[in-house]
Amino acid sequence: MSLRHAVLGLLERRPSTGYELTQTFDRSLRTSWQARHSQIYPELAKLEAAGLVEVVGHGARRSKTYAITPTGRAELRRWLVEAQPDRSQRNESGLRLFLTPLLEQADRRATYQRDLAHVEHELSALKELRSGMAPATDPEVFAPQVELGIRINGVLRDWLLEQIDRAGEPEGSHQ
Amino acid sequence: MSLRHAVLGLLERRPSTGYELTQTFDRSLRTSWQARHSQIYPELAKLEAAGLVEVVGHGARRSKTYAITPTGRAELRRWLVEAQPDRSQRNESGLRLFLTPLLEQADRRATYQRDLAHVEHELSALKELRSGMAPATDPEVFAPQVELGIRINGVLRDWLLEQIDRAGEPEGSHQ
DNA sequence: ACAGTACATGTCAAAATCAACATGTCAAAC
DNA sequence: GTTTGACATGTTGATTTTGACATGTACTGT
């Protein structure tokens, strides 16, 4: 039940509406956990019923702002500190990378190129985020995560470049 | 429907029984895609019904060996080359890393330590795998993936060490 | 006034996944 | 000979996740 704790965690960062949570899932959390609004709204209702979150305000367009309660905070801490992590993952890109060697050279090269383009894109987005980050606003709560993302994507980029090189050699080298 | 393609991919590598696939999911694929036997056996049945795989042999203990068919191979290639990748992930460890800064210092330090222990463990397992890998057996189909795993876990280790250092400073430094 | 778009919340049926139940085979150790 | 454990395949009910359907609100530009 990670969705529950993801929602609690985001509400610990700041009180939010379901709509805002949906966007955060889509923007910041997409590389760790994803959820659609059709999952988030029911989950908020369940969390409220369980007393882990509460509605702290009503805004425009029927929006409800939720905040975490002390009970919810305790549950979040318990999960982070005491619950044993589930290390398994679901990562389609990883699966593709694992299977790509099965392709013939030209196809393999093409898919690595496509992945490389995506990684470069991610990398520049993260670097822009890093440079534009107000050092006062998110005091270091956020910066290290961005840094980690940059490093992992850097490793991925280098690795992909090596694979592309390698896939090109047998045909392209020494005319 | 990544499970389907994961199974096709594994059968492209070599014909296998459901039991063998289950083990491969658990051992090699656990960082990309996981599946239990209760999902794998029905999926094999569906794939067989669809003509993407076929039974090529019966072994001891009622075991059935499946192999990919030409149709299945075509579908696998189509998925790898033409289908647009789903970049979203489900990764509880990533989620925890994202939320850990919310904890107070002592808890934060402790969870980073726990993660570090796990990463070190992964790292030594991968390095052993690298050294023990027959260069002739899995000719390079497998080696680059192991190398990537080593590099990513290395980045993770360094990052965690930095975070632990940082979390220790305000209290532990200059007596 | 009207159109388009972003905001905002919900529900529902289908599909995917998981944990538990269920059954049986074969080899090695004792 | 029998117990233990790895091998091997299945099913079932509950939970999680998805994609589509559904509805309404507020602002912005024309």
C-alpha cells in the first residue's frame, strides 16, 4: 500500500488538493510512483475516513484542501522508519533495456538512440531545475534528490553511448 | 501489458518452463519487472492460445517447456522497436528516498544507513556476478546490463554516503 | 456572448497483480 | 521406508491500477 504513504508524504510536505497531488505525482513522482486522479480521490476519502488526513479548507471550484493529521504523521514515520522496504520494481524502460540485446544490430542501435534522446532530455530538465532552484525555498529537502536524478541519468547516458558505439563498430569501423 | 513482453523476451533468450521463468523473474528481472508464478502460468496459457508461444517439450514432474514462435518473435520486436515506451515506474525504494528528507535527523540517518547496507550488498553481488561470468556463455548480451547495475548502485552508494555525512554534521561536528 | 482551456472532483468496469490455497513429483538424506 | 526439500503447475478471491465516462467551474481571449 505505497499509494497511501505517497499521499501522506506529499501532504506532510504541504497541504494540497487532490488535483495538486495528481500533478505532483505526474511531475515529481513519476520516476518513483505514479497514480491517476481516479486512484487519488478515493484514496483521500479512505485516508480521511481513517483519520490520517483531514479537510482544512474549501477553495474555488469545489476544491478541498487536505492536510495530514498527527495520526497520519505517525503512520508515515512508522512506514518510513520501521516497515521493511519492498525492493521490487516495475520499470518498463528497464525491461526494454534488458531485452534490447536480443534485437539485431540496426534495431538495437535505433532503440538505444531513442533512449539516449530521452535521457538527454531528462538531464537538461533536471539541470535547469537545479539552477533555478531557490536555495531558501526548498532548503535541501529537494536539492539532493535532483542531484541524484542528474547523476543516475548521467550514468545512463554514458552507458547508452557506449552501447551505441559498440553496436556501430562491426559494420561502421575501418572502411 | 509488459508482462507479456517480458515473458516473450525471456523465451527468445532460451526455451523455458514456467518454473524457470519464475526464477528468472525473481533473480535477474527483479529490478525491472517482477511477477509471481500465479501470474506467469496463466500468461503462458494465454500466449499459447494466441499462438505467440508453443510447447516444445515435456520434462520431468509434468513440466512443459515453452518456446517463442515466429509470430511471438515479431510481436516482441514490434514492441521493442515500434511501441512507444511507458517511462513511468513503480519503485517503493525511490518513493522512500523521495520522502526521507521529511524525517527528523536521527531517523533520516538511520534509514539512509539501512539503504546503504542494501546497496552495498547489491553491489558486491553484481561484482561477483561480473567476475564469475563466463565470457563465452552470455557473450555480451548480459555483461553490459551487469555493468550498468554496478554503476547505478555506485552512484547510489556515493549519494547515500553524502547524505549520511550531511545528516551527521550539525550535531557530530566540532566538539 | 462564446469558445476554448485549465481547473477540479468524482465513479465504474476491466485488467493486472498478489497472497493464499491446492496438488502432485522426484531425489537425497537419514 | 520415510521424511524433507526442491521441483513444478495450477486456481481463486481480494486488492490495486487503469482508462473511460461523467460533470461542473472559472478564466482568458475574441
